[in-house]
Amino acid sequence: MVIIMANIKIIFGVVILIGLIVAGFYFVSSTDTFQEDTKLTLNSNSTKINENTTTVKVIGHTEPGATVTINSNDSSIATLYPKVSSNGDFYYEITVPTSMEHMVLIVEAIANDKKPSTAIFTIERIPPITVVDTPNGTNNNTTNSTPVENFIGNKYSMIFHVPSCEWVEKMSENNKIIFENRIDAINQGYQPCKACKP
Ligand SMILES: [Zn+2]
């Protein structure tokens, strides 16, 4: 009788031990191992916008019935909360203030009994193109541009100079004549200056 009671105690002990192991296994597996990630893909992960753009569409795909949030649904940027269609497609319309040069959006999708997934979407505003005036050369093809002053003649003395010659500074504006090359000056009877030797 004592031996039988001892055996029963051992059997109970083993059964309880096995029960704890099995229960522990199910507890661990149900909370972690068997939980899948929610499917989430974006059509694009970034976009570039110009200085006037104020809305950007974020288009993606998740699972039917999943919930999608963006930056935890910050109402200052999201004007339209997405509806996930029956095939899992969604789109978001984002408001981008014109002062915003760079924006990082965190898109999160979660389906029932699955782990949430996140994707990053970045928006970059291209700065406006600034036109820089170059001092010379860019407008040479316009018809009304002033000719390049290669040589300057004096109508009174019939002598021509390079523009930097000191005699040009002393010359009266009324006496000045511009030549694009020295052959033109010589053909019109002008003599080269002995100081600047054009
Ligand atoms: Zn000269």
C-alpha cells in the first residue's frame, strides 16, 4: 500500500510537470513565435517636390482589413486618412507647408493578430533655381547688346587705342568711335596709338 501511494505521487508529479512544460510552450509560442508581420510596401519611399507643391500622395499596399497610420495620424499633415481597399491598396494625401524643406513620414500598418510593420517615406523640397547674372557673355546672342569695345578711335585725331589706354580716358565722348577689330580702324584711315600700340 505504501509503495502504491508513493508511485501515485510520482505519477502525479510527472503529470503536473509535463502540464507546466506544455502550458509554458503554448504561452511563449502564442505571444511571439507564431505572430507574423503585417505586410506593408510603399510604391515609392521618397519624392522630390518644387517650391510650390503643398500636397504629396503616399501610395502603398498592405493586407485587406489592416489599419494604416502615418506619423501616428498627425492631423497637421494628414488631410485624408487612408481607406485600405478590399485588395489591400491604400493612399494618403499629405499636406506639406511651403516652408518645409524636408519631411520624414513613418507609415505603420497593422492587421488583426499580426505584428505592426513600418515603412519610411521622405519628402525633399528642391530649392528654387536662382538666375545669376554673369557680367559678360550670356547675352551675346541678343540683337540689341552693345558691341564689345575692342578698339576706340578718336574722330578728331584719327588715332585708335585699346580701351584701357590713358588717352581714351581723356577723350571727349563725342570724339569716340568704336571698332571691333583693328583692320576696320586702319581701313577707315585711323593710325594706331604709339603709347598703347593696338
Ligand atoms: Zn593709346
